[in-house]
Amino acid sequence: MTSHRAPVPPARLVLLGHPVAHSLSPAMQGAALRAAGLPGRYEALDVPPDRLADLLPRLGDEGAGGNVTIPHKEAVARAAGRLTPEARRVGAVNTFWHESGVLVGHNTDLGGARAAMVALWSPAMEVRPVLVLGAGGSAAALLVALAERRHGGVRVVARTPARAERLAERVGVNVAVVPAEAHTASVAGVRRALVEEAGLVINATPIGQRDSADPVPPSWLAPDAAALDLVYAPGGTAWVRACRSVGRRAEDGRRMLVEQGALAFTAWFGVEADRDAMWAAVGDG
Ligand code: NAP
């Protein structure tokens, strides 16, 4: 039988990534486990790329499940014995479990991206372009979620335009790829006119993760435009706070993080996750 849920809850929950020390998922999933009164814990495993192939069969023997993050999402999709429709559509796995020893790969980043966009969506986005900065792993789920909505087109600004072209082709969506430029006041290399025309600007680069850099100046956004930052921080990122201070609607990546985590929890255990407990663990507010 095929399903989007594990028939038996995983015997062990792990996060596979490299690096993983910064991840909020152990705290967030730990909070969900406690709120549901479930035993066990969620462990972050730092797995260098050359160790993944050895580790996966061992996790299968243990009946483990969990999440997958940078840089393993595509590799686990290739290694899976079965992919759910979401994982096939995005071409990446962020959630997995085992069914009779078979690795099942699923994708809840797509549901997370949908939730993040719904929270900010407005009629402006149906007629004006959505501007996506970056063309990496997180952009894949965003582009698929965007393809499900009516909008005034998608423009992707990329430092490596060929990567954006390959991504759009892989997920089968129509986007206009714009090469990033060095000579602009935007850290992400975007021309001002592109920002002014957009109904929604999404930062899918790591800009602002380690410092307080704004990917694009908040004052460039049209008054009715919104900003979605996939980077997250307790209380919101510096860019989100700066956008709000000039009257723009803005959210950081915690909604996507919490929603993908809650959907993964349901896939493993067949019960709803306590999203309030998960929000509290990632710094509500
Ligand atoms: P990724 O696969 O490494 O892709 C990053 C993208 O940003 C690439 O297109 C890269 O260009 C571009 N980029 C990197 N630094 C740049 C710079 N200084 N200027 C312009 N472009 C730059 O990363 P990802 O998985 O997509 O993640 C992106 C961010 O989103 C990270 O901060 C991550 O933590 C966050 N994220 C959040 C969630 C969530 O749930 N909220 C989920 C996933 C990711 P090149 O191709 O030229 O390197």
C-alpha cells in the first residue's frame, strides 16, 4: 500500500545534513514530541557527503525516519526506494521513513512554502511579478508552490543563471531568469526597477543569515508589496524588521520551517503536531 504516512512510526528520528549544528529542528521537533506525549528524541547527525551512502542502509536496518537538509536533499531522493508525489514534483526529499526496509522519500518543504506564501498573499501578487532571489534547494519548493497560484509571472535573480535555468526546467515551471549584477545597491544584485515592479519579493539566498545585511533595500518595495525571507531568526530577521519599519508586510522563514516540521511529524506519527509548541521553540514573535 502506498501512502503519505509511515505505517509504523520511526524507531529513531534523525536530521541528516552537513552542517547541522545551527538547525532549530531538534528543539522544534523535541517540543512537538513532548507536547504529544511521545517518547524518544530527534537527533541532528552531521553527515559529510561521502558518508551518506554508508549511513542510509544502517538507518534502514534501524527503521529510522527523519528529515534531510543541505546538502543531501537530492541525493536522498535518488537513493529512495519510493518517492511520494510531492518529493517527485520537487525533485528533493526533506522527510523520510522506512516501510518494510524500503526508504520512502517525501517533501514537506512544499507544504511549508505554500503556508508561507498564503500568509502574505494579496491581490497585488496576482497581477504583478513575484521576484525570487536565489535558485538553490529552497527555491525548488517555492517555484512549485508558486506554480499552483495565479500571479503576474515569476522572475528569478540568480548569481549563477545556469543553475536557475536548470532548476526551472527540472521542476517544469516557467520563469524569467535575470542574472544578478554587481553594480547595484542591492546585496543580492537586483536592479531597483525589478523590485519596484514586484508584488512579492522572496529572499531564497543566505544573505542576512550571519549578519544583518538586507538582500534588497526595503524602501525599494512598492507600498503594497510584501517580503518573504526564508532566512529565519527569533523575532524576525533584520530585513523583515526593516521592511516592517517602512510599512511593508513581511515574514521570515519560521512559518515555512514550522509548517514543514509539523507536516513531517504527521507523516511519521499520523497525528497533528502542536504548532504552538513548535513556534515557541523557534522563538515566537
Ligand atoms: P542553497 O541551495 O545553497 O542556494 C542558495 C542560493 O542563493 C543560490 O542560488 C546561491 O547562488 C544564492 N546566493 C548565495 N549567496 C548569495 C549572495 N551573497 N548573493 C546572491 N546570491 C547568493 O541554499 P537554500 O537551501 O536554497 O537556502 C537558502 C536560504 O534559505 C538559507 O539561508 C537557508 O537557511 C534558508 N532556508 C530556510 C528554510 C525554511 O524552512 N525557512 C528552508 C530551506 C532553506 P549560487 O548558485 O551562485 O551559489
